[in-house]
Amino acid sequence: MPLDERVLCIAASHFRKVGAFEGFYNPVAGDREALLDPAQYRFLPRFDIESDPEWLQLIPYVVLACGPRLFHYRRGSSGTEARLRALRSVGIGGHISEADAAGGGGAYSTGMAREVDEEVSHAAVVRERLLGFIYDPRTLVGSVHLGVVHLWELAEPLATPKESAIDEAGFAPLMELRNEREQFETWSQFVFAEL
């Protein structure tokens, strides 16, 4: 994604007003709607906000699962986020672009579906649910992004990368991945703890 693209974000002041947190947060009734209130959405140039903690870029972080097995991969050198390269991940997703709002549907859900479709082909989704939110201001990446974690349960453990930025992909049991958590980006580590 080019840095001049306009991406979906919310003001950090709105995040604090709704109820700021650090780490993983499993939302109580009303919190999801408050955090993801379309009236609070702004599309701003990515270049301007990539290091500005006054704006939080909304990032859908989709975890693909089949029973106790999770899809995982290593971020390759061709990924757009240099600060995450070579780390392992269980989340698929990325920035929501202003173009995702063009079709008249919800920009967030349209962008999430586009991001997953760009990155992997996968077996049929039999159930989808929101797991929670991630905010990790301890890192430069985490301080300007708000992760929205979704769990997509698949009919079969099948997912094939479509991008060269996704290396060493496959499915493995959650317990096995937890034992290797130090190799994973912090957002994945939060997901392991929640699951």
C-alpha cells in the first residue's frame, strides 16, 4: 500500500473517551459499537499518521482456525510494514483504504474482506466472531494501530498464500504455536493468551 493512500482511523482522543486499554480487550456490550462508530471514522494520508499517536489506524486482524489448529505464517521481506518483517503471525489483515468506502457498503467490513482475499485463499467460513481489540503502545507500530481481532472458523484447515509477503504458512495446534510465542509479533502473542 502506498504511503500516500488514505486509510481508516479514529482519533486517539475518541479511544480514550470510550475507555482506553492496553493489550487485549474483550469488549463488553456497547464497546465494540462505540469504538467502531462510523461517525468517528476519518480517512487520512497514511504517510501523515504512520508515526502520529493522535490517530489510531483500524486494522482488522483475522485469525483463521479449524478446530484447535490456527493458520500461521512468517512475514516475508516484501511486506509493506518493515517493522514486522521476519516475525511470525496468526493474523491476516491490513489497512482499510478510502477506496473500500466507495461501494456504499461499510468501509470496515468491505476492507476486511478485501484484505483477506488479497492475502490468502481459504476454505469456507462456517462461523465468524469478534474476539476483541488490541492496542499495544509499547512499540512504534502498536502505538498508531488499533487491532480488531476476528476469528474465522473454517470448514477445513486449508489456506493458501496469495502474496510473497506470506512465507512458511500452514496450520498448527494452538498449544504448539504458544510454545513458540517468542517468534511471533506481539499481536499474535495477545491472541494466544486470549484463546
